Amino acid sequence: MPDTHASRTQLRRHAGPYLAAVGPAIAEVPIRLPVALLTEAEEAAHELARFDAHVSSELGSECELGPMSAVLLRTESSASSQIENLTVGARQLALAELGEHSNRNARIVTANVRSMEAAVALSRHVDAETILAMHRELLAESDPDHAGQWRTEQVWIGGSNIGPHAADFVPPHQDLVPAAIDDLIAFVHRDDIPALAHIALAHAQFETIHPFTDGNGRTGRALVHAMLSGRELTRHVTVPISAGLLVSTTSYFNALMSYRAGDPEPIVRQFVDATFFAIGGGTRLVEQLSAVRRDYRERVTARRDSAVWRIIDALVAQPVVNTPFVVRTFGVSEVAAQRAVDRLVEAGVLHQTSKQARNRVWQADEILHALDDFAASIRRVRG
């Protein structure tokens, strides 16, 4: 029972036995979904692969692709965190990446970036340790005592923080978690289910198990990207599917509840719609940021081997920079780093945002505006 002050009446309401879910094993369960929905899911998966290839083609070499891959990853991490009501602007998130002063939400979203990165890096073989590694990256700073560990207590969703008796959903007892995760991993390794439907159902089952005391939603969406990469639907970039789920968080949470009641169709529908939304929004974001980068390159005159060009490419993913970042990232001296930054300031690419003589910070406004506009567009269409 949490250490919560409450009236006697409230405590009586939360006394005695309560009902917790006992999720069915799904490792070998037949999956039956409408043919029309499966057809749409296959089309969405095909479009995902096309989008991934488009971004690679648009940006050329792996060297150039890196920054855009990072910004889509950060966009997805931010959107995933918004589902948990953790909002943060692009500038604060970029400052957090630099290790500069930033707000709590920015640090949490930065941890979500690391969790997504771990998910993709470990995607070739998803197992229990993979999930623990994702969670460890997510909560290493904010909750080190529980990071990367299955929960050892009952948790619940909704209702009161006093107890689970009035909760919207009470996940399985903590003693059932390890076996439920083993069953989920067996389901993840099946190859007889269309990819996007497979991923949606695995995600829903993970959220039903709710294996951690905190960070279940963000870890579950990181699992989505591990499976997308493992199924080779995404090879180069992280598609912002959470941005699509964010369009209607009510529908997303209702779909999870329907799944828990035995109806898998709504959560698959959510993932199909979210995928098409993500591809559309992601394409527009890629094109806008690519146009900004081209404009920056046209403004600047410098030697071909100058660090200026590499900084411009990096600004797509890191639109706020300082001298230590340039020195560390590009292996140049502090003098050369400052000279390159000064050149970009003269060209109107960067402007200084800190007034002090030491610890100066510069930002690329057009890129920050593009990222914030994308986030705002999601909020405008939320249902």
C-alpha cells in the first residue's frame, strides 16, 4: 500500500481483496482478424519500407543520413513521451542532449531517446534481456533503483493512488510477470503473422503485462521499433509512429482496453492509422528540414574541408550547439570550432542565445521552428 494520506472512508474502500488480470498465453494462439484490416496492415507495412528507403535516397550517404535518422528518432521519442503527458520543446530537448541546463521533461525525453536507440541496436534478437536493457536506458537517471528490473509489487492504471480497488485496469500480479514475458517473447518470434498486426498485438500484450513499476508505455513503444527493425520494415530511420498514436490518445487507450477484453481488432486499427499518419508527417518533416539544410549551405562560403559543412549537417539533429559539442563531435581544435561557429553566425545560420562570455550556446532557429511546428501539428489534430 502506498504511503498516502487518506480518510478512513477512502481507506475502507481500498481494503480487502481486489481483482487483478490473469492474461492468457498468446505464444501459440491463432490470430483472427478481418481480411480488410490485414490488407490495410500489409499496405501500411509496405509504405513504411518505402518511407525508409525514401529518406535514405533523399539524404544520400550514410554520413548524411545520420542526422536525419537522429531527428526522427528524437521526434518519435518526444511523441511517445507526450502520450504520457510529458511535453517538451525542441530547444529544451537539444539543450538536454548537450548536457546544458534543461527542464525535467527534457531529461526524461532524452532518456527515452536512449531507450529507443537501445531498442534498435538490440533488434536482431528480442528477448527478456533486450526489454530490460531498453528499460534500463529509460530510467537509469530518474529511477535507478527500479531501472531494468521487473516489478516486485502490484501496479494499477487509473483510479486512486491509495489502492487498486477502483482502478481502470489492474495488471497481473508481480509473480506472474516473468512467465508472461517469456510467453510474449515466444509470440514476438513467430513468423506467421503479418508484420504490423504482429507488432501491434505484441505491444498490446506488453502493456497488459505492465512488467515495470514505471515506464511501461515508453518501453512498450520502444519494443515496437525493435520489432520494426527486426522485421526489416525500417533499416535507416525511426518512423514517428507514436506521433500517430498521439492523434487520439483516448482511442489508443480504449484500444488497449478492448484488447484486454479479448478484441484485438482496435489496436491493430490504431497502428495502421498511426503508421499512415507517421509516414505523412515524417515525409513533410524530412522535406522541410532538407530544404532548410540546402538553404544553409547556399548561405555559406567556406573551404570544402571546413568543419562548417559538417556542422550544418549535424544541425538537423542537434539544432543547439556549443563549442565543446563541435570539438567533441568533429575532432577539431577549440579555435577551429569557434571559427566555424563564427562563420555560421555571420551567414545567419546560427545566433547566440546566451549572453555570457563563457559557456556560450548557439541555435538554428529554422530547424527548431520546423520541429516545434511538427509537434504543434500533432496537438492540433488530437482527438
